[in-house]
Amino acid sequence: MRIVIALGGNAISKRGETFSAAGQRASIRVAAQSLAAVLAAGHEVVITHGNGPQVGYLALQGGAFPLDVLGAETDGMIGYVLQQELDNAYAPQVNFATLLTQIEVDPKDPAFKNPTKFIGPVYTQAEAAKLSADRGWSIGQDGAHLRRTVPSPRPKRILELEVIKLLLDQKVIVICAGGGGIPVVQKPDGTMIGVEAVIDKDHASGLLAQEIKADAFLMLTDVEGVFAHWGTPDETLIGQTTPDIIELMSFPAGSMGPKVEAACDFVRATGGYAAIGRLADCMGLIAGTTGTRIQ
């Protein structure tokens, strides 16, 4: 079975913890062990990952580079460690490749005027107010936390799609579309240029899963699955559901909302299934015994 597995940025850099290379590697090692079990089961896997915490930390270091360049930087940083830990966790000889992936967006996408994508660490009220005043950043409420928000336009086209297909034909385990891909737009003269945005990783991964005709699309995060009435005494894990049913519910725009939308889009386009759940529960999500499955 061909599976696209999207690792959440907060799953590979734990929410609320001080960002460090050692902490990130420890989380990625857990991901690699979970992914190794999927490879051992004989599945063909394409791996994507988020970069919200990582790109946000890099942006804090001075702002010398725009978000598209920082996105490319995080792709190399995360891809390197992920390749190494996958190699360490999976004994059989397999070829891994991390591919910088440009993804075209529409420069007129309304997301550019309504930033909802969370990036970077969490802030206190005082820290958030100072960053907003000093840097002009948009700040949003991520659950109980305050974080920076940036534009998150919808992906239109994966520029390296044919390269990804060539690598898959050669049985390479591909790590691509990191952080939702590097956001680019096409200028009137036909040339491409990067833009200040972070594409939602789940929408980009769902588009990739459709384009390569995946059988399943997994979104691995730091929560058990999708909950109805999240954050209230009545919260309940949604196990098995359909696009028509889950779309009647409401989910946060900057976090679970895009995951549910991407899952529904994939299921309707392909007839496959999508699942959302914890990083360590990958095999359970494939078996349908854990998390939330939409089909």
C-alpha cells in the first residue's frame, strides 16, 4: 500500500519545550521508530513534515531571511536528522532522499490578508505584545497559548512532482514537501519567486497524496485524534467517520481545521482513507484501532 505520512511540526518538536537540537532529535527518533514499523510491514511510504516551531524559532534570530528561505533551511535540518534516524531504526538496506520541494500558491489567495498559521514558540501575554509592537507580527490564540500567525495560502502545484515520482519508481523513500513546501508564486514573465508565507503542511501533503495516487494519508500529531467539543467536559474522540459527517463540525482554523479539510479532500478525490492521530500510533492508525479515520 502506498501511504503519505505527514509528521506534525509540534510532534517532532514538543509543544512548550525549549527548542534544541537534542530535543528535536529525540522526538524524530520516536517518529523514525514508528515509521520503521510501517516500512517493515511492506508499505511504500512518502514522508512529509511540518516546520511551524522550527521556522518560527529561526525567524526570531534576526529576520535576515524571508520565510520561504527559512522554510528551505528547516527542510534540510529536519530531513537530515530524519534520514539518519530512519537509517538507524530500519535495518534493511533502503535508500532515503530529502527533496527541497517548491509549491506554487496564488498571490491573490485571501490567506495573505488573514494570517492563521501558527509558527514558533509559545509566548506570554507580555512577550506577545512586545513582539507585535516591535516586529509587526500577528499573534493568535493556539489553544491555551499565544503564538505568531502568518499567511497560509492553499497549495496549487507541486513543482518537483515528477522528480518525486521518479524517485518512487526507484524504490526510494522520499522525504519531501517539508513545512508544506517552499511557497512560490509565478510572476507575469513566467519566472518563480518565493513569498512570505508558510503553506499548511496537511493541505500540501494531501495534494501530494492525490497526485501520486496514494492509498492512505496519515497525519501524525501530538494528540490522540480529532475530538468533538474539544476543551470542554463533553470532549469525545471521533473514531470512524465520513467527510459528510465530520464537515458538519467546527475545528480551529490554525490547527485541527486544516487537517480535517485535507483529509476530506483526499478521501473524496481518491476513495482512499485518511487518519489523524499520535506520532507513536502509526500502525494503529493503519489498522484503524487508534486515532480518527475518515473514509
